[in-house]
Amino acid sequence: MDQNNVKNLIMEWLEEGIIILDKDFTIVFYKPASTEITGFDPDEAIGKNLFEAFPHLDSNTSTFYKVITTGKPVINEVQNYINYKGKSVSIITTTVPVYEDGELVGAFEIFKDLTNVRELSEKILMLQNELYIRNRGKNNKNSNGTQYTIHDIVGESSSMIELKDRICKIANTGSPVFIYGETGTGKELIVQSIHNLSRRRDKPFIAQNCAALPENLLESILFGTVQGSFTGAKDRPGLFELADGGTLFLDEINSMNLDLQSKLLRVIQDGVIRRIGSSTTKEVNVRIIAATNIDPNILLEDNLIRRDLFYRINVVYLYVPPLRERKEDIPLLANHFIDVFNKKLGKNIKGMTKEVQQRFFDNDWPGNVRELENTIESAMNFADGDYITLKDLQNYNIFGRSPSYVTQIVKEIPKDMGLKSAVAEYEKSLIISAIEEAGGNCAKAARVLKIPKQTLHGKMKRLGIKPYYEK
């Protein structure tokens, strides 16, 4: 296969734009994004100085300037600027230094149009506002934005009984809550249970995954906007205003940048918000519940959460145990999901065989309750008898793992290394392996490791793992 043809195909079909500069800020390569947001053709761009091509950029706003002067990459930065034709646009960029023989020779940037995303976020805010206003005052189960109560928490193990007891005790206090649980443990179910047991149950419950949006968009969604504060912005309430009197659930709070965390801290302390672009403030009465799938000690160690915010929000701490720590709940959960999927799939499965139950007990369930649920659904699609059998499980990959898998890897680490160093060494080897398998693509490696990309970068810095472009 001709490599030039492959490169041409990539250039033709890649939605993102690419700009490469030398160290004097001269454009040496330019591939426009699919939306042509820069406002000029490739032939016009080559040879131009960056600040000539983008006259509204300066040393404070240009990611290229930051990268070339510091030699450090800037990942997923949102930029608002006036393009070459005078049009106001928003883009998200990743800018990386280029080295040759250890010397910085320039930088390249991959960028994508974000203008439509901003417009979409405005529409989302508008729809959310209309939804919650329409539902205020209704008493049906879903009128407050929830679908779960404490009765939906399935588990009779001692750890789950204790968790449900703690939920009942803290539901009405109104104190901030910090929840830690691995992916798939059911953190939002816990949060909704708290809301529906509290005096706020007739007020809105609003959830926002902080990792789902770029930082600048997250800020406008949380605090709202006034017309003209940025391109296409209108007078819109943020999630704090929409959740007034109720509960705001911030999932993966560690994905929020530290500057935005400081603004969140002020809201929690003062109970006052200011929309982006506004000179006036508004009082809000919102209970904050935050969650993370990363151990809080690691969050603090890797500087992924401000200590002052953590101490302010960690008034009530709830730990949601992973499924491997409460395996006695597996039969109860499995039967629950069998009942659920009997209704959805129009089946009449009575249960599972002893062999399947033993297989479930032997599995470590890294995806936790969500993985068990998906396993049951998969098996029931193929089951044609009264019970789920091992044959039905052949279609779902729980055979590739065994409880001895981690043990075998850990055996390779010297015991005299000490627990902390051994854990760090094991973590380092997993990260390096994931990055190598991803061909140096940290975003892909983060997806393989099932952690946010920001978390991966923090761990790489802490463990001394250099990105491919620095090697």
C-alpha cells in the first residue's frame, strides 16, 4: 500500500484541522478543518506568521505561543477568537512541541470547530430550564429529574446495609456529600436515593458529568450566561439556578480544572452565583453532591482536586463498595436483573445454574454491578431454557479473567520493595503498556485504562513517564 496515498486519504477525511509552525511562528503546514473555520485556504496560510494569520491572538491567548516558549504541550484548550475573515469562532485545540535531536524546532496543533457545540449547549440549557419549570410542583416519581429511590438499591451484605443506613441518616442534613466508588458501582443511584429521602425531594435533581464537556463549556453550563458574553450566547440560567432548592450532582468532579474548582468552592461557601458576562449575583440554595471513581488520596496526591474544595465538600463521605467486596450480593443482583430482562426481552428465565453462579463468584468484576447487568442481558439473549447456563455465557467475555490474574502480575514485583513502591511500579507498568499499545496516543490509552485523560497525564507526571514526543 502506497504510504502517500494513505496520508492523502487521512488528510482528506480527517475532520480536525492541523497547523504546524516553526520556532519563529511561521506556518509551514496547514490542513483546514472540515468546517473551514480559519477563513483562509492552505495556499494562503503557508509562509504567514501566526499572528498575521490570526490578528486577534496574542501571547496571552495563543496556545502556540505557550507551547513554543515553554516546550510543554497544551491539551484540549478551548479558544475563542476572530478568524482571518473577521468571523467569531470557538475551537478546541491540542498543541504539542516538536523536537529534533533534543532541540525544539516548532509545534503542531490539531483543532476542531466548537461553535456548534456551544450552540448545542445553549439549546440543552434552554430545554433543561423548560423541563424543570414544567415539572415543578408535580408529585409523580420522575417529576424531580430522578428515577431511583433507596428501594432500588439491591444488596443485603453488611457493607450495603451500612451504606443504606448512612444514606438515611444524612439525607435531610443538607450537608455536601463526597462519594467514592469505582466505575459501575451505582453512584448516581446512591445520589438519587439521597435526594428522594430528603426534604428537597419535590425540588429539582440535576446531574452533570464534569468529564463530558470542555472546561469553558462546563463553566457556562454550571453558572449560566448573559447575551453577548461569547459568540451566540443568550440569557440562560445555569445548572445552579435550575437546581435552586434541590440537589446538584457533579460526577467525575476531578475532571474539572482547578480554576473552575475555585469558583465552585466560592459558590458552596457563599451560596451566590454570577452568570458568565454578568455584573450581578444571585443567591442559590443548592445541595452539592460530588462523586469520583478515583481514590480521594490519589486525587489529592496528583493535584486533581483542590484541597480546600475537597475539605469543604467532603463533609459527608460515602464509599460505594465494588462488587468483588460484596460477592454475597451477586445471587440477589443476578436474580434482580433476570427479572428486569425477562420483562424487556419477553422471556421467562427462572434463574441460573450452579455452575454459572460459581463462575460469577470466581470473577473479579472490574466493571462491577454494571458489568454483571450487561453479562446477564447478554446471556439472556442466547438462553433458550429455563436457566442461564455456561453455554449462554460463552458470548460474553468473563472467561478471559480469573482471580489469579492480578496475583500473577504482582508476583513479578519483589516483596522487599514495600507496598507503596510496589503499587507504584505496578501502576507504572500498566500505564506504559497501555500507551505503547495505543501507539503513544494518550487519549486512547486513557480509554483503555478506563480513567479520564487528565488523570492519566497526572499519573504520568507523578510516575516519571515521558510522553512519546519527549523521547
